[in-house]
Amino acid sequence: MTRWNRRYYRPRRAPSYRGEPEWLDPDAPDGDFGDADLPGADEPEFMPPQALLPPPRILPSPNVPGWKNAVDRIAADLRRPGVTWPANRELHYIFSVPDTNVLGALVLDVGCRARKRNGEWRQLTTFQLSAAEIERVPDPSDRHILSTLSGSGWYGRTTSPGFPCIRYYVPSPLLHSLLPIIAGTGRATLRATAGEKEPSAPLVWDDGAPWQFRLEVRAAAPRNYEVTGALCRGDERVDLATPALLHAGGAVFFADRIARLDVAEAFPWIMHLRRVEKLRVPASQTDRFLGELLRMPVVPSLDLPSELAYETVRPEARPRLRVRRREDGWAPDQVVAELTFDYGGEVIAAASADHGVLQADPRRLIFRSPDAERAARERLLAQGFRERALYSPEGGQRLMLPARNLPRVARALIDEGWHVEADGSVYRAPGRFHLSTAGRARHPGRRSPAIPAHPGRTARCAARHAAGERRRRALRAGP
């Protein structure tokens, strides 16, 4: 190592693992404190790990049986001093409402509070526990919560005034498993505002069915409708503004309890309606509003008045394939395919993000079948089609197939009931045909190849014949 490197190089220090947790003095006077009052605040953030003392070595005695030596070693290991949890201290869990609304992730602050000699609780303080010390926490619920959150990797230390805690950002996959345990400790509260110092009442876990979001449309004036949201569960209904906190991971926090929430990917609706409370739609634009609503990838449950109600149908999806040559001139040996589906006369492109189609007359909603569309796309890929990225402002992908494979693929798809077109011509299913001669000989049982029909050829021939007749008639008439 050169002189410059020895002078400016600083090796990275390992994080500190203290053998004993450090606590504030429970007899110290209450009051606000900052980082300087926290245990270990005057120490560097990272310290080299302290070496653990090896267990005392017990030399075997020749006059003592072997089992006695083994028992002595085990007893010496059991007598090693370990971390003891003070009996007058407990952990406290605080869900921060303002920080969760800003960050999007569920913010959980974990602090410790100690009981003074007069029986009152002190303010919350921070704490430091290693993985080995977490295993010695007396409450099994606390051990499970801290071990899970520490292993998730989403945590940090915060020293906001009045709440110096360890902050965790709970991942959404852990909500349904951790929230019942946290609420079951009886030490979980809500922090409604950033400056709130006194914790709210303890939260309990609501083990009922999950709440569901519903979009309600009501007539507010002779020419207006109001769109609001609500949470429903069976016969229960609460306004969208009632809960203190809603999380996209599937949790709803009321003032006194925590429950499950079935958002079904409609959480943007919840956040917007909690901000603006309601949407106003003119009566003349209700059909347009419903049409735009049904074009969304996810449509929440709707509660409509009788004059706006519609029939819901789910017809069978019949796949349609339209094959054409590439227009850009690249890869002339490849053909481009467009996949659509026929839902009872309504043709919907497979690339469309519409959830369904609303028909005005008769007034009914046609829902798409995602499973049938997915199976049709997989069938095309199995037949040799390949997806290629579409380099355009709209983006997306297109299906491509070597032109030499088109007859084989078209014949297989037609046999399965597909509708196949190629450059405006419809492929017909092969059928029986009879060839008659002067002797009226028939050849039953033969099948014709799958060739495209030309419905416009007869009309074109008739037009040419009529034009030729007009020219001949003009020539005969002379000047």
C-alpha cells in the first residue's frame, strides 16, 4: 500500500453489537430530550464488534467419571450471564398516519417505555437489541414481531421530538401475518398527527370478513349525479372518510381497531375520493362516464340508481385472427397477426385494456373473459407465433409468424373454430366436394385445401364485363 493510501484510506468499520441493551434511567425527570440524551449518543455510529468471552474451560479429572465432566461443561454453559429483560419495561407499537400517507409504506415506530417508582409510565425511548438479544425478549409476540421486521431490511432510527423510536416500513406481504400479532399485544396505537405526543387508545384486531370498496352513484339534483365511495361488509357500511388510515396492502385502521381490506387493485379510487370526497357528473354525460369507467383495467363494485342500471352478460369469447403483410418492408418473409375476440357481435382487440363494453340499446354490460383470451394467446404461441416489441409511441407487442407456416397454422385454427382472415380474405374450413363429368362420375370423400375465398371477385368481374360492353356498344355506334 502506498503512502497516499495509508494516509487517506479508512477501512470500513463493522456495526456495533453490544452485549447488553442500554436503557435510560427510569428515575430521571421527564421532559423532552434530543439525540444527546439517548444511550450511546456520544459514541460513534459504527463500532468494532466486541469479542464474546469464551466459556470457562473445565479440565477433565482422571478420578471423575466421564459423564460428570460432560455435566459440568453443560452447567457452565448454562450459567453464562445472558441478557435479562427488565420487568418494569415494555415495548410499544405506534402506526404513524401522516408518515404512511406521505411515503405510501406502512410506517411502524417501535419504542420502549419504563414504569417509574410511583407507577406512572415514562415517555417512549429508543432501544438497541441485537439478534441474540431479541431471542431473549420475554413476550413471544414481541420476539416474533421484532425478528420478522428486523429481517425484512426496511428499518431505520428516528428521534422525532417525543418519539425516539426504531422505525420500520412494514412490507405489504407481511401485513396479514403481523398486524393480528401486533394488535394482540394490547400495546399498539395510532399517531394521527405529527405533533401528537400522547398515544391513542390501544387498537384491537377485527377478525371479521374483509371490508370491500364500493363506488356509489346517487342523483343529487335534477341534472346532476354524485359519485362517492364507501366501505361495505355484509349489512355494515361506513363512509370512506371514517377510517383513520387505509393501506393498499389490505389493511384499514379505525380509531379503535384494525381490519382487513379487500381493495382489488382499486386503491387509487380510494385515495382520490378521500381527497375530494365526491365527483359531480351531469345527467347528460352519465353514459359516457360509465363507458369510461368500464374501460378501466379494474372496475370496482358499483351501486347505481335504477335509471342507470344495466344487464350484465358474459358471452363466449370467439377468437378472430387477421393476418397481413408488413407495411414497412422489413422481414418480407414474416406476416403480422392481429388477435381480436367476438363477444356476441362486439369485437374487442386483445391488446385493449377495456374491462368490458357498455351497449346503449339494449342497455347491457358485456364482460370480457381474461382466461379465454389468455388461452387463445398461448395457443398462438404454441403454433409458432412470436411476440415482438412494437417501437411506437403507443408501445405494446405484435404477433409475427413465418409466411411459409401460415397455411398449416390457419388449417389448425379453423378446425378449432377460429375465424381467420388474410389480407381481407376469409379462410374457409375444408369440406367435401363432387366433380361431375359427362359420364356423371362422382368422387365422394375428397377434401379441398383450406384456401381463402374472394367474395369481391364476382362483383369485380361483373363490373369489368359491363365496362367492356359499353365500350363495344360505343364503337359500333360510331362517331
